[in-house]
Amino acid sequence: MPELPEVEVVRRGLDKWVTGRTIETTKVSHSRATRNHVAGPKDFVKRLNGRTITSVNRRGKFMWLNLDDDHALVTHLGMSGQVLVQPLDAEPEKHLRIRCTFTDGGRAMHFVDQRTFGGMAIEELVATDHGQYLPEPVQHIARDPLDPHFDPESFIGGIRKKRTQVKRAILDQTLISGIGNIYADESLWRSKLHWAMPTERLTRAQATELLRHATEVMTEALAQGGTSFDALYVNVNGESGYFSRELNAYGREDEPCDRCGSLMVREAFANRSSFRCPKCQRTPRTLS
DNA sequence: GTTACGACCTGCGAGC
DNA sequence: TGCTCGCAGGTCGTAA
């Protein structure tokens, strides 16, 4: 499942392969992949062809390719999206949704998405703080911990003002971006916090530690090319990352905790799963 | 204004 | 063997 480290791996690959190149043809094979482009797939193709990609950018899990006309090709991988750079004669992938070729006759860009939660859209770039230009749909997304302008104080103050569970808070992309279910569980395990801990009870020290661990785990995952459980997450060359071998919490139900040896448990959380150590991450008193 | 929750979607594995 | 059902989960719209 692509979270911040996985998206950053893809961004770096795309930056290397497509920046400076001009799109010649675009084919949309599944209209749902361009559902966020309100003018429809025909307009999407028309506006993309002939445009040169000037840079590849990211905030949290959103990625966008700046074009030479003050617009950007905004891309979200959703749960199963991949952006691959393939030879022109490569067999089309089973779930190929969008394909772009370039005027230089080199490798093509494929957007592949099994579950179609991801997609692409062309959006106008709007000026924001620090002289940065963001696509309109990305403006409400908070900076992520790997962003040089990320403000730790804003996160620490913000999370302690909320009235919700700590895991819900760190999954809230308007508070801090880039964290998904996997890195949320890993950050909470490292911080010895239960996912249901009320945010108003977090001490300043706990919030600071949580942020430190979230930053740490995503930095480590990035260094290893991201986390992968199957062929659903790969870099632009179709290769998987190695961080799944380092996970301490996510997907480890009934396995011994790497810290205390207690058997890890899996619990229902907001229509998905949460993994924790019952001893290291004790249930908050108000919930027990 | 803030929080919670369901819908969207497809492939896979378990159970019958 | 073949069918049904539950599960995986990021984002958005809507309800409370």
C-alpha cells in the first residue's frame, strides 16, 4: 500500500525518467482513472498531449508532474496504483489505465491500478506559502515530516487540541500527511501508544516522541525502497522495496513482540485493522 | 467547525 | 469444482 516512502520512491524514479520530456500521445483505458478530471477523459488527453514535464513533486501521498503551461498532472496511487516507465514494445499490464508516450520515442509512462482507488487529473497550479505552487486538490494537505518546511510545533499543538483517538489523528492528512495504516501502527508501536489513546491526554513529550518515531520509520522505509507485501507496490522499474522485513507491528498478529515477546494482537479499527502489543501498548484506563 | 462513518473498487483466499 | 463472502485501505462526501 503506497504511503509516503513508497510515493517518494516513485517520485524519484519518475523525476529521473520523465522530467524534460514532451508527451506525444495519451490513452485512457479506464475512465474511472480520470474521474477527478471533471472535464472528462477526452479533455484530459487533449490537454496533456504536447506538454513538457518540467518537474516531479510530492506532498504526503499526492504526487504531481508540473507541466509547461502552469498546470500539473496530479497523481494519487490510492491503494494499488503504480506508475511504471516501460519500453515501447512492452506488453500492456492487465490493469493498465493510462499510457503516455513521448516525442523522443523513448520509454512510455504507464499508470496501472488494480483497485482503481488512484487516478490522474490535470489541475491548475496555485501560489501558496514559501513561494511554492501547489495543485488545487493538494492545498488542504498538511506538509509531511520529510518536507523541509514541516513545522513540528504546529503538529504537536494541533494533535493535542483534537478530540479523537491518536491513530485517527495521525491518519488525518490535514494534520500531518504521508502516514497510512502501516506506518501509523509502526509509529504507535515505537512510541508504546495504544491506537485508541485520546489525543487530549497526550502529553507534549508523547506527541513529540510520536512525531520523532513517525519521521524515523518513514525515513528508514525510504532508505530501503519502501514496504511491499506483494506485487501491488513497486517502483517505476517494477521492483519491490524491502522494508516489510523490518516491520514491528503491522501484519504481525500472533507473532511475538520484538520488544517484550508478548503475542501481538489485531483489532478492528475504522473498517480496517490495527496491530499492537497488548503489553507495551496498553489499553488507556478510560477504555479498559 | 469537528468528528465519524459508509461508499467506492477488484483480486484473493477461506469456507461451504 | 464452483460459488459466495469477507478482507485489504486512502479519500471524499455526508450525517451527526
